[in-house]
Amino acid sequence: MARKVKLKISTRLLRKKARRSSFGTAKHCRFCSNKDNVALLDYKNASLLRNFLTERGKILASRISGNCSLHQRALTTEIKKSRVMVLLPYAASTY
Amino acid sequence: MHRYEVLLLTIPEITADEASSLESHLAKVVSDLKGSVLSFDRWGKYFLAYPVRKNDYGIYFLMRFECDVENCKTILDALKTTCAVKYSELIMRHIIVKLDAHAPLEYQRPESLEETPSRDVDSFLKENKMTGLMASSRGNRQKDESMAESMTQEERL
């Protein structure tokens, strides 16, 4: 019978580590890493803002998009302005 | 000095005369109170994200202006009344945004329908390798069918 290898780290932690690495590289804020993008963050630039919407037109959570809270707040206000000016949908039925 | 921009969404049926009168009126409002218009751009026709006043399309205009700190409030009030009351039949939506006075005036905007050339069906079908559906082959098939019909008629005779 094979001898059981004693693990230094608990299996739960190992599994957690594996789960984390399986999602690829760590997320980063797109606006913090590239300062040029901050100037592009504008309610008129609908094509950029569209990257931060779901298919249904909802705003993506920063947990998913990886934005820092500062830029997520700025992005949200710009998206809402853009929605008022009919450049982005409030809710898209077909997209 | 304060710098502002006004984005207007007008009805798609706006004529060139109405657009020019709108532009001159807005410019007059700004210049009456010692402001100066920096630019007035016509973005063009757009397919809207959702219908407004039962319109699927709309035309955008962007005006940018500078004004003194004392006059800015009266100018903004006057602009609001012109957009929301005087030209309310033409203007569906408007937004007034304060700009950073030292930031560059360049901006990104989505492509309008006038800039993107409308493609005909055949080029789309060619790109997506669906040549079987093209009009020419469709015509051929109709010819074949008519030939077949005439053949059957001849056989009957």
C-alpha cells in the first residue's frame, strides 16, 4: 500500500490557489494602467462604454471588469449620461 | 473662463434651414452674454439605442462655448429654455456638460450612419460565402424553373 504523503498546506487552500490561477492573469483597472484611456472616458465615446455593458445593457460590475472603485464610479456616471442622450440603451431586447 | 458643451439630439426630419436657424439662435444666446462659440459640429444621422418620440433615428449636434464666470449661469438658463421650450419640437434631448478649461478639445464619437457606407446585399453575401443566395444565381434558378415548366408543357403537347 502506498504511503500517504503528508501535505504541508491544507488541501482546501491548495484548491483555492488552483481556482485562482485557473482564471488566467490577475485583473487590473484599464484606466489606472493606461492613462490615455482616462481622457477617452467620456459620455460621447459610446463604443468604449459599450465594452462595460452586458448584452442586455446592464453595467458590468467592477468585480468582473476589474476596474478600481474610483474609475468604476466615473464610468457609471458617463454611462448614465450616455443613456440619457440615447447613445446607449437602458435595456436592450435585441443586441 | 468656463468652458461648456451642449449635445443636442434632434428629430431626423430636421431641414438644413431649421438646423442653421438653430445654430444661429444658440450662437446668439451665447454671444449676447459675452460668450464665444468654439465649435458647432453636426455629427450626422444615428440609429438610436431606443426609440424617442417614436423616432428610431436622430441627428446629433455638438456646440462648445466659453463664457465668463459671472455670465455662465444666465447663459446656461437661456440655453436650457431654448432647448426645452423654444425648439422643443425639433430637439428631443439635450445635455449641458462643463468641460475642463485646459483639456484638449478633441473627442471620440461613434460613427454615424452617413459615414459608414450602406452595403448592398450581394457584397454581404460574398463576404460571408453565401453566394448561393445571390440575386444572379436566384435569377438563374428562376430561369431553370421556367425552362422546366416549358419542357413539361411541350411534353404535354
